[in-house]
Amino acid sequence: MTTESTSPATPTVVPPRGRADRPALPPRRPVPPPPFVASLVATDCAAVLLAALLLDPEQRGAGLLMQLTAFLVALNAYAGLYRPGAVASVLDELPALAGRAAVAWCAAAALLAAQSPQRAVGPATLAAVYAAHLAVVAGCRAVLHHRRRAAARAHPRSALVVGSAPAAQRLAGTLAGHPEYGIRPVGIVATQRPSNPAESSLPVLTGPEEIHRAVIQNSVRDAVFAGSAQADLVALLRHYGCAGWLVGEGDGGGTPPTPMSQHLWGHACRRLEAPPADRGPLSKRLLDVTVAGLMLALLSPLLLLCATAIRLSDGPGVVFRQERVGQDGRLFTLLKFRTLRPADDEEAATRWSVAHDERMSVVGTFLRRTSLDELPQLWNVLRGDMSLVGPRPERPYFVDKFSRLHPGYAARHRMPVGLTGLAQVHGLRGDTSIEDRCRFDNHYIDHWSLWQDVCILLRTAASLIRPAGS
């Protein structure tokens, strides 16, 4: 087990080079969003109650109406009718609303007839109730969508435009010239550094630190992707609380077509939905907590022995702390037994390897060769900073450097960093190829399974018998 690497560069709102005299965008107070979803749900509930007034008193029992309302709300929620697109229209929603209302009222009528045949609802009454329900829903939704568009124009949401510099700049210009869409571009996240950033009228952001600072300073709530959406950027911006929108043709072949009205000045627009939750992260976390907790308890005498040896050999300061980059670019403090006292903070942050440093004591050399210096990271695993298995975490300096040199390096941050990994059990430790490690790490993430984690842990334990050091 050794200290190697992963993560994207880090974010900040800074003016493009050559535009230092341009005043920075002022911090924008967040506009509290109206309770739009609650209003849509209330509209469906009100429509049921108003339409039920057309029924005879003995037909509209409280229990039946409650069941009908809950069923209808569930149907609409499943269809995404409470998550409207960037440009919502009641006419586009009407077929889905009409179909689900018909199913709900027919089911309620069938249930009523099964419970009490004498209270059955006739076809004419059922049609009138259905028509009244649909009229109320359509009218109320039309008013709500109109008010939403007016609020969006008056208080546009701050957004980052993501893509290649020319495409992102064109899209930002389109959005700025059409305030009716309620989106105010405040920065461009360039997937490739532009040749001349001074040509952009907006800040050009090229790293996670700049992105994060922009999100905070401008209360950014949306990320608009021009043409295509890179998975690592989508995950990073979603982590920062931004809703994702794909504008243009995109790369999502096979996705269901959006209504014709869902466009931004002629560019097709669809919401980038979060990936469905699965039980993988939960099972992986359970394995981490169980194994790390047991190992800390069982190895506590060994940990105490290592700490005592370091204290007697090298003096105070038994535990070494260092900032590393974790999942989605989050920074955390990694713990190790100190094997060498760095000359200063710069050496600690930017020196690649100290495996053969002559300043290292006999105790330090032994701890590194046996990987015992990594044992305090079990506490990082228990805390949730790391996992037992995953790409090795690296310092921000090297993450930024490797992300620029090796395509796909930043994608290693899609999963929690680990104490050991697929690259390490194949001998890629210490001063070995970063490109090879990156390929192994992304292969591990793309084909992850809990059993493979167990296999890597067993292979790591076997490798400790014949350690090669780091």
C-alpha cells in the first residue's frame, strides 16, 4: 500500500488573463425559488376535490378521495410531471396529465363499484368528473407556468456554461441575449484551455477550485453543457449543487426525444438526470467500516509499537498529516506514520518520492518497506475520507499536473480513493508509470464489484509477505 494519486484540478472566479482591469462580478444574493413543485402537487389535489363535487355525496367518501389523490400524485411524480423542463408548457404536459387522470379516475370508479355496486359512478358522471378535473389542472398549471416564466425573466438564475471555448462562448451569448429563458451566464467552464482567454467577456474557469469559487460567489444553480457533457464535469458540478442541462445534439444517443418546445433559441435542451442510485456504494461502505474497524482493533498493539519506535528513533511528531485529493475533487487530510521529516511544506507538497532518501532512519525505512506507515489510513477509511480499495489519493500539486498530462486521470475521482487498488496489486507503486496506473484505476471503476474489492484486499495481504516498499 502506498501513497500515489488521483483527482481533478481545483476552482476560483478569476478574470481571464489580459482582462485584469475588468471588475469582478459582484456576489449575487440567491433568489429564493418559489414553491413551484408544492404548487403543482396542490393543483392536483385541488383538482380531485373540485371534480369530486360533481359526484353524489354518498359516492365521495373521504377514504376514496385520499386514495385517489395519493395514486394520482404518485403517477404524476413517476412521469416527471413535477420536474418540468427549462421551458415548460401546459400543452406539452396535457397528454401525460390526461392519460394519468383517466387511469386514476377509472381505477377509483372501479374500486367504488367493487365495494358498493349501488354507489357505482355512471359513464356520463365519470366523463363530467374527468373533464372538470382536467380543466382545473390545465388552467392552474398554465397560470403557474406563466408566473414561473415571469419570475425567471425578472430574477434569472446564475449559470455556468460548459464546453469547448468557442461553443460555450456562443451559447453564453445566446442566453445573455434572450432573458426570457431565465438563465444568466456568469462564467465559462472550458473543457480545453482557450488559445486567447482575453477574447471572452466572461471569466474562463479551468479547474475545480475556480468552479467552486464561482458557484459560491455567484449563487450558481445551473450548469449548461454546450453540445456534450463530460461525466466527470457533470459529477463535479452536481456535487456543487448545480442542476445540469444539455443543450444541442449532445452525445446521448438513445435518449428519449424531448418535446418540440423544450429548446433554448432553437437548441434542443434536456435535463441531465442524476444516475439511479444503486446499492454498490452502500455495500462498499459497509465492507470498509467492518474491515477497517476490525483491523484497527486487532492491530492496535502493532500501531502502538510503531508509534513508540518512531518516537524513540526520530523524536516527536509520530503521525504525518498531508492534504490529498479524494472523490469528486474533495480535499481531506491523509494520515501516515512519519518516516521522514520534510525540510519544509513545499518539499512535502511537491516532492514525488522519498523512498531512497538518505535522511530516512532505519525505523522509517522498515516502515516504508513493509507498508506499515500506511496503517493510520484505516482511520481515514473509518471516517469516510477513503475506501479500502480504490485509486490511490495524491497531493493537489500532482493531481493538477497529471490531469493536464494524462487524459482520463481526473476521471479516477469518480469513486472514493483507496488504501490499495487494482494498480497496486499489479506492482504499480512508487515511481512507476502514471499512465499505466490511470488505465488500471479507470478499468477498476468501470468494472467494479464487491467481490473484486475482496479479491484485491486478499492479493494486497499476500503481497505484504514479500514487500517491495514505496
